[in-house]
Amino acid sequence: MSIQLSEQEELRRQKYHDLKSLGIDPYPAEEFKINANAADIKENYERDKLNYKDISIAGRLMSIRDMGKACFAVIQDATGRVQIYLRKDDVCPGEDKSLYDTVWKKLIDIGDIIGLQGYVFTTKTGEISIHVMQFKLLSKALKPLPIVKTDDTGVSFDEVTDPEFRFRQRYVDLIINPQVRDTFRKRTQLVNSIRQSLNNAGMLEVETPILQSIPGGATARPFITHHNALNMPLYLRIANELYLKRLIVGGFDGVYEFAKDFRNEGMDRTHNPEFTILEFYVAYKDYNWMMTFTEKLLEKAANDLHGKTDVSVGNLTIDFKAPFKRVTMYEAIKEHTGFDISAMNEDDLREVCTKLGIHIEASMGKGKLIDEIFSEKCEGNYIQPTFITDYPVEMSPLTKKHRTAEGLVERFELMINGKEIANAYSELNDPIDQRERFEDQLRLQERGDDEAMFIDHDFLRALEYGMPPTSGIGIGIDRLTMLLTNNVNIQEVLFFPQMRPEAPATAAEVHS
């Protein structure tokens, strides 16, 4: 195979060799000490100019405006961008001007990472800038960046918006689209806010297995692999629920985990086969307590990210102020379809699905049919945060039966902007009842339902030692991040979303 390079790539490789011939390492190993960053300079220079007379900063060169014996340029570090000013006689105070004339003007490119030393000043136009006295190449960029131009009013041109390019080459996306980096900072801020709330509530952060012998804790199609040493199949976890509840059995009163889960299902704007979910379980609580705790948790998160509970999502405003609305599942279905399904059997539900134009499969049991009705006809109507409560028992094999309503369980899902964000139960802790529910799932498997649960005999054994009354919840961190950063596509909030393999040959890429 040969590598076909663009003209720009050929030129930059030649510059790489020219630098080495001058004794300049394009990728030096020694530490470059930094004492300032772009955001700090812009925010604090006017208030405390004395601290910026001798600064050292590093960043990526984003633009150059050549003026002969001097130039203005812009560098970008992790905190933002700042203008720099280089003058030939400053960086080359002696008679030898080759560092400026040869290295800076001919061998340095936009995209290169450079280290600078100098002092901060304000230009005649009022822009805070760095007057460079010394510079050093820290990393040569062999590929050119897409150029995004901004006019004097801040309007950008030639922005890189192609999602295929952005998601596949996220590293470039992060360089040229500062708002993307802000999304991921907010994601971390969200996780930290939630973690703080859980820690303050006395819960313990834990880790549970990703490779599992039984893919339990949810109804979903798993990814399967093979362990050679043990000569046995293993599954990437679809949920961490059953392991966390084992820890409640073991005596912890509250545990949580930010988990990577994997489901071998379709991909769309709100689904990725690898996703992040928060699950936490608290002993001696029920789903009513969990609703109150959850709405306060999310209210705090919105405030921590935005300083308010009103959050813009597209052209909508979603208010995370507690308390949230509460509606039972049967009430929701009756309101949005006109059908009261509360006393219907499987045949009746199939007839309702046919009348509503909902596609169903022969393998679907009563729970799946009700889930399809709600998903197709109801879910999208709940824009403001709403708890959908009291699900049919057939839909919830891990949930405690409702204390007053026959045929229901104590479960809720939190809907926001027409999508499920969280799923919670009063956890089933009766091992006899749990075994029967697992056996019901096994019968669904035999009918062809490849998302039905396996029987986890070790989990049943754990329950037989006694699990206290417990409430648990799973919150989709990716979807919640989408809401709180105003993104409609899950790929926007994942650094490296799953994608199809690249085409085998494109311009300036590998060719046979």
C-alpha cells in the first residue's frame, strides 16, 4: 500500500525535514513550563497588569497576519484564544534573523503547537495581546486544519458542520469548533453535580463487572463474546442493576455507579450501542421517595450548569424546577389514544395496536404491547419533566408489586422533551416472586423475544439472604446531557460515537 498525500501534506512533510536539517526537533521532549492561559489573560490582565510582564504560554496556532518584519497571530489553548504579536527584532535580537525569516515565516504553519514567552499589552484597537519575545515549536502539524474565518463582527464563515467529518475526526472538531468543547465541559460539570448530590446523601460510589456471564438487569439484546481461558460466553453488560442490588444485600445503605452499558440495538438520534447510565440504590426507600429525590437532583444540576432551572432546548424552554408532574401509565394511554387498557388481555391489546396502526410481532407479550402503545402514541407528548407511574406488572420483572393497585408495580419513568430520561422502581425483594417473574421472561424467550431477561440464579440466591426494602433508579447521562446542553443528537454529547467503518479509499487517504 502507498500513501497518497495532498499538496499541503507534501509541503508540510518537507518543512518537517527542513526543520530537522536546521537542528530543530519538530517534537521536542523536554517540558515547556507554562504560567498563564488565554482565559486568565483576557479576564484578569486589566485588573492586575503587573502579573503579566513575564508570561509563558503554549497553544495551537490558529491564524497569522503577516506584516513583513512583524506579524499578528492567534493561538488557542484549552481555555480559549488570544492574539499574539511577533516582531523580528524582538525574537531575533542579534544579527542572525533566520529564526524569524526562515523558521517562523517559512516553516511554521497554522495548526502547529508553539510555546511563547513575553508580556501582555493592549493594542491600539483595544485588544489584549501577547508581545512575544521568544517562541519554540512544540509539535509540527502534518495535516492542515479546515480554516474557519471570522469577520470583525464575530460572524464565522466556512464553518465545519458536516457530521460525518466532525464525529469521525472529533479531535479536529474540538480544535475548530470551541462550542463543542464547551458541551463536553458541561457534561463533566453535570456528572460532578450529580456525584456531589449523591455523596452528600451518604451514598458510596462503586464499580461492578462490565463482562457478565448473564446479561441481567434490563430487557435488551446483548453483545456477546467468548472468554478463551474459561471457554465460556460472556456478555457486555446491558445494566448494572443486579450487581448493585447485591451490594444492598451485603449491607450498604446506598450505592451508585456511573456505568458504561452496551445494547445490541438500533442507532438513532437518541440511541448509541455504548452509553453512560447512572444507577443508584437506596435501602429503606420506595419509588415515592425516589421521585422527590430525583426532581431535586435534576433541579440542582440545571442550576449548577445554567444558574437557573429554565433551560433552552431547541425552540422550547424546559423548566427543571421541582416538583415535576405525575401521571399514571394507564391515564397517559387513555388521554392520548382514547383507549382504557387497564383491564385488557393480550388479545385485546393486539386489537388496540392494530386500530392504532402500531406494528407488532408475534413474540410480543402483554408488557411489550403496552410498551409499544405508550412509546408510539404517548411518550412524545411529555415535554416538561413528567413522572409516568404505576406500570403493568408484565412490563417490570424486577419491580415490587403495587401496594394498592392489583396488576401494577411501583415503577416510574421520567419523561422530558418526549423521551425517557430515567427509570426507577420500588425494588422487588421477594425471591419467590422474583423467580416467578424470571420464569415468565424465560417463556417470552421461548416465544422468540430476544430482549427478554435471563434467569440469574446467583441474584436469586442473594435475595434469599434478604434484601431490605429498596428503591433504585437508572438515569441516562447522555440524554440528560443532550437536554442540558441544547443538543438534539446523542452523537453531539459523545466524544467518539459509534459509526460505520470509513470507506476504504478517499482523497488524500490510504490507497492500494
